[in-house]
Amino acid sequence: MAGNNGSDDRQNTHLTDRRGYLKLAVGGLVAGTALSSTATGSVSATTRTVDLGTEGLQAGDVIDDYLDEHLEDGTKVTVPAGEYEWRGDGLDGRYEDAALVGDGEVTFRFEGDYWNLSIFAVGGGDFTIQNVTVRGPVESEENKSRFRFDARDPDSTVRLDNFNLPDGDVGYGRAIGIYVGLDHEGTVHLTNCHVEGFPNNGLYAGPYGKSDGGGGRVLVERCLFVNNNIDGVRLGGDGDTIRDSVIVQEDVPAYVNGAKSGRGLRIRYPGDDITVENVHITCDTSKPFIVPDRAEGPSGQVSGLFIENNTESSAAVVESGTFSADNVHVTGSGDKDVTGFDSATNVFTGSEAESPATSLAELDGDDSTSGNEDGDDSTSGNEDGDDSTSGNGTEEDTEDALDQTLTVDGTSSAEKSYTFEVTGEVRAGDNINPDDTVNESSVDGTMFSSSDSYQFSGELVRFESDALDEMTVLVNGSPIDPTALGEDSSETTSRELTLTGSTREPKAYSFTVSESVTAGDNINPDDTISERSVEGVVWFSTDSYTITGELLELTVDSPDDVTVTLDGETIDPEAVGDETSTDDGTDSGDEENQLPKRLVVDGTGDPGPATYTIEVSEAMERDTELDDTEADDTVTGTGVNGTLGDDIDSYRFAGHLVSMRVTGQATVTIEEVTE
């Protein structure tokens, strides 16, 4: 990287201890280097060249006046290798065929509080910055700081090649790394760039894709975005493209009001034909990849998306518009859902998935986008080079990984259809109807008074049929209730809870809900959030949360200074929980505050013993009404490991059934509880 000093090591080795090198295509770049100091991109069609070294500039000098004097239309300004003091001037303006090019490693050492520059390519001409790194964090609490680049003509292009902003903001600010605005009409092309540590987006692009926007596009190739709040990268114009790039979100700086979100890649605006290709995202903060409802219907394709998700948000979700996805890999400790796509093929999760690259060094290698060292055209990662799409080596290895069974037993002679979906892979067993359609992670089947069997990996997330009363569904030999799968996503209503402070003194609060809580865009970074409860502090700002289920408890230390709303309506914190009293005015106790669903493991009639392991999506606890569990039954928060004799074990839970294994004879039933 040009002039990155210590940051060059981050560029090359950031988190590389977490996995071996992922070998990907990087045309025209030198393998083993993070960024070339003599970048390969083209430079604007200038008519004359000015070397600032011959104009008297020396390392350590203030460069602003040199830029102001010589950077103009038709001119390529070259800067000798070295570090220069920069006070934020000399770059603002409208340019037709102008370029600023570092001749080797060039660093602008920023001296000041913030920069706020608008640089436009106009008149069908281009503007280029190449091989320049700007060092020194900004302080943007009182002022918006950003580099704005627009092409204000459909035939104009702004080229940023090896242009780096690695030091970001000191925190609690408004600074954007790179901004492309509403009036952008042409092309902004980023290659080999590094943007890190900004509290209001790393790359903020896409407004030009709105109905009243300029209609331009942004192309991002082989760039690194690290720890930028709000969004690492935001796009949304017609033809916007990001490829061969890395986004890492571990600990983002707070916005001026204390809010932290740190999404990875967000398609925010309604552009068409948006391309996401070979993009690697690691998220410890918020949603790794999202097309939100408010994007208002964009379209595009995702090909090669590698995610490590360590959050409770879905790994990749499309809430609006039309997107296809292929070759998607999800690892990490968080949610591995890939949802909302019109089609999603070759989706790998957990141990079957490739981990994302976390530095540009890991993007150097051969021409395979799958880690296939033989260099063939397979996207499976199959080292034998066959046509398997398992991504898991040999066929024998894949079969070993499909360690769960699903059986559908027909109880009548009538024809019945069914469909189901798992998060991993599914393969037909010995007995299926020849007309059944078995896809990689789903099945569409028909049956009569017969038994269809399958092997699968991951979790059973959906089973649907118009004749559930004429069939029995068994997972690993134990019957399940198919209607309980995925209930939370289709039936649970989410609500917004906000707490707004009216003074600059901190006000503490806490609350508990019956099902789940997730942080909104605006919370204090010190707030503590668990699955069903929050402990937080609010100042002269607003904290927002999305909750499901009932608001059971709410405590505010200074209720006169905090306004609380639920779905926009003001509520009294002291009144929360009053509904837990019975009609006769007596307290109904813990039983009424239990989770909304009951799961019963029934071993009566069989002396056992039986063992079971059950996992749900949100929360699980012992059933205080029917508590007959053994002392060594262990409830983990979202699951239970239990043993059973000739008796019944009962639990309460929220969410949906994720997985279940029973060894021995037992019947499992699930029911909604109405108190």
C-alpha cells in the first residue's frame, strides 16, 4: 500500500491466523502484495505533466499550495515518493481530465480537525487519484467530514486507484470515508483502496440510484473496508458492482450520538442489475449483507459471497427487490440464514463452508474462486475435480456429514404432497417416490401409504403439506410437529421500543421481553443486550430496539427525563407488567411470565432409559407447571440435554424448533400455551 507505514501490515496480514490463504482471481496484480505502489489502473487523458519535485516540493513540506497551483484541467500532477504535510486544501474543485499520481509511496499527513472535499469530474473528462494515502484521524463531532467524488457528466469517470484512508475518525463523529452523491451521473471506479475507522459509512454510495438521482454507477474492485460504522459499504445505483473485495466489521467507532451498527454490505437504493461478486465479509457487529425494505425494490445477482457471521442477524437477507445468489458460504457463531433471494444455489454453511478472506493478501492466488487448487471450473471446492456441488471433498466424506434422517410415513392410501427445507444438504434415502424432486437443500415429494426417507445435515427449518393429518414426520426416528417449524418468522410480530433522554445526564434503564430483543440503529455502545433483556443508559439521545413477544418488565431510573414509546405510542414504565395480575387482583406468579410454547417429552409406558438433545431458536426454560425433569437435565438457554425414564419432562420455549435428537423411545409434542 502506498505510504501506509504500519497499516501496510494490516493490509497484508489482518486476521490471517484464522485460516490459510484463500486463493482467488486478481487479474493484473502482483501475487503476494497487498497493494502495488505502481497501480495498474489507467490515468485520465491529460495533455501535460507537472512534477512537483521539479517545482521545489520536498519530503515534509506542506503540499496544499502546490496542489492549488498546479492541479487543473488537462494536467497530470506527479508527486515524488515521500510524506508531506496536508492541511485539507488544494483538491476541491471541478476537473476535466486531471490526475494526481504518486510516483511511488506517497503519504499526505493530515494536520487539522477535519476535511470536507467535493471533487467532481465534468465535461466528459476524467479525474484520477493514484498511489496516495491520507494519514491522521479526523475529529468530526461538530462537522461533517468526507471525500465526495461525483462524475457530473454521463461520460466522465472518477478513478481512485490505491487511494487509502486507513486512520478514520477519533470516534463519536460524523465522518464518512468516501461519499458519492445524489447528482452523480457517470462512473466512480475504486481499485486497490483501503478505508477504515469511519463512524458514518466507509463507502457511502447509491443515492444517485433514486428516482430523482443522477443515474450514475460505482464500481469497487479489490478494496478493503475495515471497522466502519453504519455500513462498511453502501450501494444502490443501476449497475453498481463490488467484486474481489473484503469487508471486516469487528469494533466500529460510534456515531456522534453514540449509535453503533456496523453492517457489512447494504444495498440501500432501488438500482437494477447490481453485482456482488467474490466479496468476503466478517461481521461481529450487525447484519453482514442486507437489502432492506426501504431499498424499494433493487435487483441484481450475488456470485461468490463468503460470510463469517458472529451476530444474531441473518447472514444474508433480501427484504426488498429481486436478487439471485450462487456460491454462498456462511461460517461463524451467529445466524447462518440466507433468505429472501429469488433463487439461492450452492449455499454452504458451517463446516462445509469456506471462511472469508480477511485481508487483501488472502485474495492473491490462482484463478479459482472456490479454493480449488487444481484450477478447474468447478465451484464446489471438490479437490477431486468432479461435478459434485457438495464443497466437501469426496462423496464418502459428504455422506458421512449427512448424519440426520427424516422419514415421512403415510397413514392413508390417498396421494399426498409435501415439501421441506434444511439449512445444510439433503439426499434421498433408500425409499422415496421416483417422482420426488430432491434439490440440494430442499425436497418436493409425493406419497401414498408408503414411507419416504432422507438423510440431511444442518437444521430442518420447514416442512409443509396439505395433508399433515395423513402422515407422520420423524426426525432421527422421533416424531415431530411440522407446524412448529419456523413459527417465529411467520407469526411473531415485532415491535419497536424507543427510549429518549431529555437531559445530558446519563439515565439508566432495563427491560425484559418474553421472546427476543435486537438493537436498532441507535443505541449506546455500553448497552448490554442478551436474548430477552437489555441494560442500558441514555443521554440526550434515543435508544431503539426491536422486540418480539410481550414487554414483561421495564425499569427507568429517571422516568421524568426519559420518554418511552412502543410502536410510536408513549407508555408509562411503571405500568409495564400490570397485566400479569389475575382478574381477582392476585399475583399470578412466575407461571404466567413463562415462555409461550410448551414442549413435552413423554416416556410413559416404556421404562427407558431415553436421552434427548433439543435446540430452539430463541429461549428455553423448565416448565414450572409440569416440572418433572430430572436433576441432571441441563437447560442451556436455547436448548436442553435430558434423560427420561417412565415419566414426562416438560419445558417452555420461544421461537421455533431448530433440531432434536432422541435415543430410545419417547414422544415429543409441542403446543401453544394459553394461560
